[in-house]
Amino acid sequence: MRIVKLKKEYFHPFLDVISRQAELWAPVKKGDKHIFDRVEDFNRIEMKTTRTLLPPKKLLVPPAFNTFTFNAEGYQEDLSHVSSKILFGIHPCDIHGLLTLDKLFMHEYTDPYYVKARQKTLILGLSCWPDEYCFAKSTRTHIIDEGFDLFFTDLEDFFLVWVGSSQGDDLLRMKPDLFEETLSDSDIQRYIRWQTERDKAYRTEINFMAMPDLMELKYKAPFWEEAGRACLACGSCSMVCPTCNCYNVLDKLALGGKPGRRLRLWDSCTLVEYSEVAGGENFREHKADRLRLWYTHKLQAYVSKYGKPSCVGCGRCLVTCPVEINVRTISKALEGEDPKAFWYRLPSEVKP
Ligand code: SF4
Ligand code: SF4
């Protein structure tokens, strides 16, 4: 893969050229959090974020969007959520998250709403530094060699830029004089030192190799009930997870001859309505059963189909769940350790 060098002073001039081709989206500050937002003032871009509140999936399949309108004569597809976008600042774990969605929405079953948005989106990755919640090294999603058009490694006064696709190469060719094709030994040494230090900075480790067997062996362990008692069934863990992909459809009828709409909305298997069927039967009425399903998907089922977990180690569930139910505490409980979590300390008389 070709690697070039971009001095920091040329970064904004480069964005200036490429942002004339498509909407530029990047991480920006919102309160004490970071979000992906459309950017016209490049000074708003936050280069040192750990994680955004929502992952970049929100730009490919928005939380709620219209799929088509309909009336007595037929239906009209609505692709208004699709536009040409350049997403800058996507960290390796989130690129792995998008690769997971690609597998689910573009291969076995084709989802036209996702595919059309994906085809119009360029991914410009950015290196990052882990905080105490990030464990992408345990999922081997801290490194990335596919799924991006360009990837920027930030080495303080310059970037090393990996060219991952012909569209990425086309972006560089818009302003080729900004990039240096030859790297010095000191540039290379600087990158090696950065990578070694970055790898040492991971403080959270999870043994994902053991998880599929432990999910099987501990399927009926009492801690599931304890976690279920504490779970608020709020669905936040699914909303923030880059690999959660379930959705609901809702028909909105209109009176007076106006067309109706079919909406598509993010859904979560932790919500009580998720497993409810006609007639009022609910296959997973209890929160413990719903949590077990969520973690089966993350730690076991995806591994048996694709050989790796569907968790990419972003840490969003760790910083989001109000009662500390997350991949770190559940994996500790699966290993028979005290997860040192709020939900584990709840008195047993608190009913599910
Ligand atoms: S399970 Fe948690 S840490 Fe893993 S990808 Fe989802 S939100 Fe991130
Ligand atoms: S596990 Fe946490 S974030 Fe997920 S539904 Fe339960 S309370 Fe909400």
C-alpha cells in the first residue's frame, strides 16, 4: 500500500480542495462530548478525540429515515439520506465497525439504502490514542489495512497517509504538490516509535478468545439475572455500538389523499417490544434474556460465523450504560471475577 507524507501546514489546504467535491464530515466538540458533524470551518475539527458519541454508522443508516412513500397507485423510493460525503477522522475500530456492517448489509443480503449511501461515502481514517475505556487491541481492531480510502497517522508535525483505494488516490491527485512521496529514515523511525508507544498505552484487556466457550458454559449463570435486574432496558448500548444494526419499520398513514411513509428506525434487542409478536406473546420478556442475546451476538455468534467478535473495542458501551453493564463487566463476570460494577452490587430483593 502506498504511503505518503503530508506536513501539518498543508492539511487545511488539502481539506479545502477535497471539500469542494462532497460534504465533509468530521468529529467536532459538542458540550463535553464529540460528535460527527458537517464541517465547513476546518478549525472545528477535533483531531484528538477518543470516541464520538455515536459511531459513523449514523451517516450511512441514520437513526430514523424515510424509505419510501406510498399511495393507492404504488410507491416512490426515498433516498434523500444519500449524498456524496467525505468522512474524516474515523478511527480504526470504527472502520472495522463499518466493515462489519458491510458484511451484513452488502454481501449475503443486499440492503439498497445502505449500499447506495456507502457507495457515495469516502472514508478518511485517523489514528488515535487509547483511553482507559478503549480495548481495541484485544479485538485486534486497533490496526486497519482495508476499508478506507485514505488513512492519516498523526505524528505531531506531519501525517503519514496510507492510500487505500483508487478514490483515495484521486483525492491526493487533486493537490499532488502537497504530498511527499519519499519518506526519510527518521520519518519511518518516528512512526515505529509512535506505534510501539501507542500499543503500550492500552490499559483495558479482554480475553476474547475465551468468550465463545464461556458464553456457552455460563449461559445459565446467576449473574445474568443480576445484570437483568439492573438493566434499564433503555437501548443506549445498541444506539452507540458501531456494529449493532437491528432496525424496525413503521408505516405512517396520512389522511386526505396524501401519501403514507414507511420509516426505518434503529432498534435494539434490549428493548421489551423487540421480541414481541402478534397476539402479545414475547419470546424475551425478561431483561436477563435480552441481555444474554445481546452478548451472544457480540461475543459468540459472530465469531462462529466470521471468526471474530462483533465487538470492535471502541469502549462506547463502557462510557454509556448508566448501570455499568458493558463488555468489560460482562466478560469479567463470565470469567468468574467480581466485575466491580454497580449492577453486581444490587441487593437481590430488587425484582427484575
Ligand atoms: S460492544 Fe461496546 S465496546 Fe464493543 S463495539 Fe459495541 S459499543 Fe464498542
Ligand atoms: S445494558 Fe445498559 S445501556 Fe444497555 S439497555 Fe441495559 S441499561 Fe441501557
